[in-house]
Amino acid sequence: MKKTGFVYDQKYLEHITFEGHPESHYRLLAILEGLQENGLMEILQQISAAPADKRWIEAVHNIKYIIKFEDACLMGLPDFEHQDNSICRDTYDIALLAAGGVMKAIDAVMSKEVDNAFCAVRPPGHHAETDKAMGFCYFNNVAVGARYLQKQWGIKKVGIIDFDVHHGNGTQQIFENDDTVFYYSIHEHPSFAYPGTGREFEKGLANGEGYTLNTPILPGRGDMDYRKKLTTDMIPAIKKFEPEFMLVSAGFDAHASDLMSGINLSREGYKFVSETIMNLANKYSQGRVISVLEGGYNLEVLPDLVADHIKIMAEV
Amino acid sequence: MFVSESMKTDLITIGPDAKLSAAKKLMQEKNIRHLPVVNDKGKLVGIVTDRDMRDAQPSSLLPKEDYDRTYKKVMSHTVEEIMTREPLTISVFFTMQDTLLVMQQKKVGALPVIDEEGYLQGILSTRDLLRSFVSIMGIGEPGTLLCIMAQEKQGQMKKIVDIITEENVSLGSVLVAKSWDVEKRAVFPYLLTNNVVKIKEKLMQQGFELFDPMTWYLDQLEKKGDTLL
């Protein structure tokens, strides 16, 4: 059994999106309830979040963008840069707390208080680019985490694995010129799914060429394709890169009953994904892995998928 | 949708009396494969392609001495001698669809665009056409493609658009394809959003079938096989 940390804060519920928006606070409530029912809360080590210092956000995002986002929230605008990106007055502070939560988890793993950690944060982050909010994301939590690992903890090579059903265009854009952060994403094919990036031929630019890898999956496909592609694409790539630390963008919207996508992953398929990632982390990163919540919108299946994922992390 | 919006207007042209050496240099420097030939009044009189240039050049299999001698001779000829006279042209009022069909049927890689008096206004190559279709399909912008099977009857498209409008979502484009089932049509709206759950639910409530393109493709193959048998 492993000591697994759990980042959560009541404040994450206070990022209120418009009525009927899929990225609602009910997602976290459902996850918490699921963890309690599964008896996981007792075994998880609680890590309290703190707002990220702005300089860490600036390590990833353009300062003008950060100010623009803060202004939009303070002015009480209904959304930021696109109507998908529903905001309230507190969204800016909560977004700082989400990125800060990931940083706290990093501190806990690096100082060996825990072996690994799951961050039940929102708003999510992987669509957020250097200077653009997209797909319900404002600050790229995982990207801030990667920079924090490098600058604060001296980790040289960070591996990011993104299994949200949508391509993490933000994370890709932030690191596409960088050979110190490897980004792997498996997602629904961009011709069908948001945001329309993450094609097989997007492999990074300049210095970063070869440090981005994308596996698009056609709608209607599921477990079989994921098993095959993770084995042929992800495993050799991580083996070659040998990350010292792994960050995971954990999206649970590829499940067959999540209408957000056309991918039909089963609960078993998701377990395979989690197991494969943890095996890689054990092998190459001394088990150091932090998984950060991204998407997952069907409240019927989300709690079980997260519970399964955490069980695999904690080896229970 | 008109070619005038997508064509290149910063034109690189050459006169009919220019030497082939000049034409070759120009095409290499500017990295272009089609060089419109205009007279001193600016009227289009022909076009030279990289293929015309290659046809005029000596064979690369010749011994070097022979090659160099012939090459020098060839390059002193004029553009007028090898250009395609009265090339296929299109007017500024051609739509992109017209152009697509012309290019497909006539198998040309670029079309000079002329006005009513025959003056050259622009040139449109397959590369420009590609760029324009990326924009028409809306795939340069983030969004989600829905795959809907609708009955082939009036009012279906309105229903779909109404549902999308009710959810306040912008449409990037809509493609409609025939289905193997003559009573159905496949409709592919490209929605400029990530937020598609509500729309999908409403479509299903109203009796539309959402399908996987892969399954659809395989079904089509099957039906094709049936008719062959």
C-alpha cells in the first residue's frame, strides 16, 4: 500500500458556473461522496491547498492575460473569452487555489510526506494556453506544477500524461518548444472532438520536437484501442524520456456514458489506463506521480472512476 | 466564397520577351510553380509552369559538357516560346466551389484570375484553396463535430439548428452527406464549443440518432458489398 495524498478545498465548490453547465461544483461533491462510500477518505492523507503565489502562474501564463482574467472576474462578467468559460466573482481566486493545490501536493511528495497524490481541484486547466482561456480552463494547473517542480525542486525532466478525452491544447502549447517536459496525450480524434488539435503529426517544435506525442482515438472506439495505443505509443515514449516526476491530467470523460465525447471507455478500460501510468511512474520516477482532475461530466460514473483511479494509486 | 477573397494579389509575373534564365531564377527565388506571363499593358498572355521549364531543359543524363552547352542555349530562349498561350483562367466572380470543380476536372495546379477586360488580378493555387477550405470547414477554430442521422424529410435541419440555437452555441459549419439508407441523411454540424452534452441530449429526445462515424463507414462498406453481390 502507498501513502496517497488528497488535495481538496471547500472553496473549489465556489467557482459557480451557469445553470446547466457541465463543469459544475456537483462534480466535486459527487467525487467526495464516492470516496467516502468507498472508505477511501480514511486512508488518504489530506493535503490542504493554498493559493498559488502569482509568480508561479506567471511562470506559465502571460501577465496581461492574468490581469485580464482577474478583471473579468472582479467586474462580474458572466464568462471569459468564450461563453463556454463561465465565471463568477470568485473564479480568479479559486483558480489560484487550484494551481496552488497542485503545488502543495508537489511539496508533500518531494518532502516524502506522501508517495503520490490526487488533486480534486477545479476549475480544470489543460485547455488553458499561455494567454488564452479555453474549454472551462483558466490557469493550466498541471503546467504550473511542472514549472514549480523544475524551479523550486530542481527536477529536470517532467513527464505529463493526459488521458482526458479532449486534447490538452494548453499543455501542449506551453511546452511545445521545451525538451525538458514531455507531453503525452490520448484523446478523441480532433476532427470530431474539442478543441480540434492533437493530431498524430503534432510532435513539438524546434527544441521541443519529439517531446510531444499525441494519440487520437476515433469516436465509437474504446478499451481495445486504448490498450493497444498506450502500449505502442505511451510506454516506449516514457521509457525513452525517463521522467523524474510524472504529472497526470486525469479526465474521466472518455467513459462510454459520458456524453461529452464519443469514446466508449469502460470502467475496466480506465483501470488499465491508471495501472499502466502507475507502473511507469514506479519504474522511471520513483513512484512520484501527481494526478490532477480535469474533465469528467457524467455524475453517475465519475465517482466510481475517480475511486478506482485513487485505489490504483494507493495500491489498495 | 468568391475567389477574389482567397487569391494571391501580390503578383509575381514576367514578360513574354524575358529569357528563360530570368524566369527560372524568379521561380526559384520566390518558390512558385506557376508564373503568369503578362504583356506591357498588364494583360495576361500566357503561363509558364515549372513543368514547362523542365520540359525545355536538357536531359540530366547528358554528359556534363553537352548538358552545360545545351542548357546555356536553352536558357537564352524567351518565355513566349514555351509558355502556354491562352491558359485556362477564372474570373474574380468565380466561387470557391466553381474553382474546386475546374481544378479537379482540368487537373491544373493554379489558375490566373482575370477581370472582364482580361487584366490579371490574381492567382489561385491549390495551396490557397486548401487554406480556404480549412476556413470554410471551421476546423481552424476549436469545436466539436456532431454526427447526426436524420430522416430525409423537410424540417429536419431546422429542428437541429433550433436545438443548437436554444443552447446559444455558434455553428462553425454544417456538412450534409448522403447515407446508404435512402431515407436518411447524415448531418455533421461543427459546433464552436466544448459544451455539447445538452445539445446531444435534446437531439436524442427529439428522435435524432447520434452515430459513430467509424460504424457508419463500416456499414456503408457492407451495403456496397451487398449491391456488388
